[in-house]
Amino acid sequence: MNRRGFIQISSVALLPILLGIFPKPSKDRGKYSIDVKSNRSFGHLLRSLSKTDPVSERSVDYVIVGGGVAGIAAATQLSGKSFVLFEADDRLGGSSASDHWKDTVFAMGAHYELAYPESFGKEVIDLLKRMNVIRFNDYSKLYEFVDEQYVIDKAQMEQCFLKGELIDDVLSDVEGGDKFEEILMAFKGKMLLPTRLIEEEYHYLNTISFKEFIESKMTLSDDLERRISYQMLDDWGGKCDEVSALAGIHYYMCRPYDEKDVPLFSPPNGNSYFIEKMVGYVDEPDAFEVNTLVRSIREVEDGVEIEVITPAREVELIRAKKVIYAGQKHALKYILRTEKPLFDNSYAPWLVLNFICRKGVDFDKWQNDVVTDNLEFLGFVNSRAQKTRSKDYDVFTAYYCLSELNREQLVKIEEEPADFVESTIDLIADETGTNLRDYLEHVNIKLMGHAMPIPKPGYLSFKDVPSHSSNIIFAGVDTGRLPLFYEACDSGIQAGKNLLEEIKNKNYEG
Ligand SMILES: Cc1cc2nc3c(=O)[nH]c(=O)nc-3n(C[C@H](O)[C@H](O)[C@H](O)COP(=O)(O)OP(=O)(O)OC[C@H]3O[C@@H](n4cnc5c(N)ncnc54)[C@H](O)[C@@H]3O)c2cc1C
């Protein structure tokens, strides 16, 4: 998480998750409830209603598919127009959604954002300024967050557990760390967001892996490689031999970490904070329809026809002029039924566990990186480090990033969550000495089979917004962008602007 430090490491445990083996339930298993959320149910729903015809229809000018950051950012551009946004889940947010237990809110996915240098693209900055989310700090020369109470104290920011050893951050004192840093410094100020702004002279870095790039410049020890891979998995869902050199360099160099303390913003509800701000900015609260799955999109002479499965589990036909598709692209083969896949993405499966504990766990740091041998368990964040926290509960949010080959393990975990929860509690106790079990009241598990696109070599597109036709425009991080809030937000803004621009040009020509 801390991209400035430079390492010294080790390895450790391993979760039997890879093998699908969890320890037998221990006799002293704590008394807590478990809630599992998985989007696998969307597939079941599609299959069960595949032969059902629409029972109703309506017309609207524009449709947005998907209520993650990208879809909602697109909605901010269509405010005041006739549009509807459909979200399959029971809430908005996608991988930036939040949940609550009693009166305690917590993130179920994306949980932080960092202040922005002036060189970043102006569209996202303008939107966040208009929503009073950021303001420019003349002293630091960064766009910083207006709700300062959600900025994490530097002293509580991070620690890393490695082979039973506690170090400041993942790259602390690692052999080769200085050389690695020196290599990266050549790209200072060049790794912009959105990535479409990165100058062409750096695009070649998108054609090779990060490991190849590092090895072309220095000797890469196993230790350094493992620690870099941990950091790549943490943000990009792939190890350093899987992600592109551009993604790898971007991770370390996209902000001036070497010169300043870049404020890290983490509200209790995580990046759902931005979702709520954007929804509040749009004039039409009724335009957001959750629990509504888009099952097909068809181009017709005067626009598009979209079939949705409503919350009442009926099929409705929507006629629209244009659609912005901001759902994950791996499902397009069912929805658009194109002959060839439109996107060639690999997706990392992720699991997020929120442990809601009564007060009493003595643990202070916000980000707790845990570097194990297999690297699938990444560690956890701790709500106690957030200044505005619940009076009754602390929430420990643990993250696993699985290899694509282990996606099927999510099914087993969904079916037998209890052993997996116990296994994770034991892992946290073994690695960090922290016992959550005695204080645990509830566990939320979120399983995401296609959580984030892995930025492999060749993945980044540097394009504005891809489209299928002038009536079907794509948005989302998985359109050749890095899996980050800024990229999702920019792609949604661009899609909304492009859609309106096309309409303007058409009216002008007409
Ligand atoms: C575990 C995890 C942690 C992360 N942490 C961070 C972080 O801290 N900071 C950061 O900047 N980024 C983080 N990210 C990256 C994150 O993915 C992006 O920041 C952003 O949330 C992606 O938004 P999106 O709109 O592109 O995609 P998604 O969030 O995937 O949204 C797509 C939405 O479309 C909906 N949908 C799909 N198909 C249909 C359909 N047919 N009908 C209706 N709805 C549909 C889905 O349900 C979903 O809500 C994290 C990602 C993960 C997985």
C-alpha cells in the first residue's frame, strides 16, 4: 500500500484455499452470524428467465447499464435528461459498494483514494470540485479532500507482517530496493491519470511485463520479486510477471510520493462515499433502479431495445436512443451476442470479508499487509484508524485476490462459508497475533468472480471511450484502463460526454 518504502521480506503461511481444503471446525468456534453476497445469482436468474417474454415496455432517451463508479459518473453527465440506470445488485457501487451492520457502515471493496497532482486529467477534478469533494491546496500543490476527517493519520497508516516479522511497509529494507527506486525515478511525473493522457513515448511499456522490464535494468532477487508481486496483486490483481511494465511503474510513480505526504482518504463507507456524492449530484433520484438485471441489448433502426429483469422478476422491454454499457465486459457475449468477443480481458477474482467486532480488539494501524508465500491473502484494513468510527464496533476488512485458475473456489466458499471464515480468523491470528474471534459478532463475505481487469501486457488502450456502434458506448475500468476510481470515473464522464456530443452533432446535421 505504501509505495514509497523499499523492502526486506519473507514469506509464510498459506491458506489451504488453493486446494479447497479448510480446517475442520474447531470446538471453540465463536458465536457470530455470517452473510454471503455473490453475483453468481445473476447467472441463475438469467437462465431461469431465458424463455420469458416481456410483460411491459417503456421508452426513455438513454439507458446506463451498471451502477458502479463508471455508470454513475456517466449519469452525472446526463443529469436533467431522460435516462435510467439499471443495476443488477441490490445496491449501487459495484466493486465500490458498502454495507452496514446495525449502525456501523463499512466498505465491501474499494476503500481509499489519494490526493491528486495538478497534472491529472481535468474532467474528474472538475466533477469532484463541483461536488465539493476536493479543493486545491496552494501549499502542497495537490487537490486534497474537503472532508479532512476521513484522511488517515500518517502515524497509523500501515504496517507489514512478513514471516512473523513486523516491518514498516512491504518494501522496507529489501535488497535491491535502492536500485529499484532509482530505475522508477526516471518516470517521475509521467504516469498520469487517466492513463489515456500518458504520452506516447511511454506506451512501449505496455507491451512487456513488469518483471521483464525490471530484469532488463537490474538483478531481481526472489525476495524483491515476491514483495513487488504482493503490491501488484494488491492493486492490479496480477503478479509482477503478469502485469505490464506500465501498470507496475504507474503503481509507484503516479503521485509525488518521494517529495510529499500525499493524503490518503478513507471514509468508513470506503469509495461508496464517492458513489453517494455523485448520486446526490444527479437531479433525478428515481433514475437509479437497483435489483434490475439487463439481459439483452439489441440495435434496431431508430436506437436500441433493452430487456431487463425487474425486481418482481418479470421481463420489461425498454426502447431507447442510446445506451452506455458500464457493466463488466466478460458478460457481453450473453447480452450483446456478438460473434467475436469485444474485449479480451483477464479478470482477477476477489473475496472481501468484513469482520464486525465489538470494541476490544487492541490493534491500531489502518492497513495491515500480510505477505504470505502464496500471496492470495493480502491482509486487512482496520476501521479503528479512521477518525470517525462507530462507538460500538470495529470493522476489520480482509482481502483475498485469487488467481484466475482458482475462480471455482468461490463456489465452494459460497456453499461452505463457515470453515473459510474460521480459517481466515486463524490466519490473521497466526500472522499478526490478533484474535478477532472473541469479539466477533458478524461476518460479511463478498465474492466477486470478475472483480477487476488484470492490466497484462497489451491491455491498456490509451483511448478515450470505446464503442460498439454510435448507439452503444462502453464505460468502466475494464475498457483498457487501470482498475482505479479515477479511471472508472473518467471513463463514465467521457462516455456521457460522447453520447451527448453525438446527439448534438446529429441534431445539427438534421
Ligand atoms: C476488492 C477491490 C478493492 C478495490 N479497491 C480500490 C481502492 O481502494 N481504490 C480504487 O481506486 N480502486 C479500487 N478498486 C478498483 C475498483 O474496481 C474501481 O475503483 C471501480 O470501483 C470500478 O468501477 P466500475 O464502474 O468500472 O466497475 P464495477 O464496480 O465492476 O461496476 C460494474 C457494475 O455493473 C453492474 N452490472 C454488470 N452487469 C450488469 C447487468 N447485465 N445489468 C445490470 N447491472 C450490471 C455490476 O453489478 C456492477 O455494479 C478495487 C477493486 C476491488 C475488486
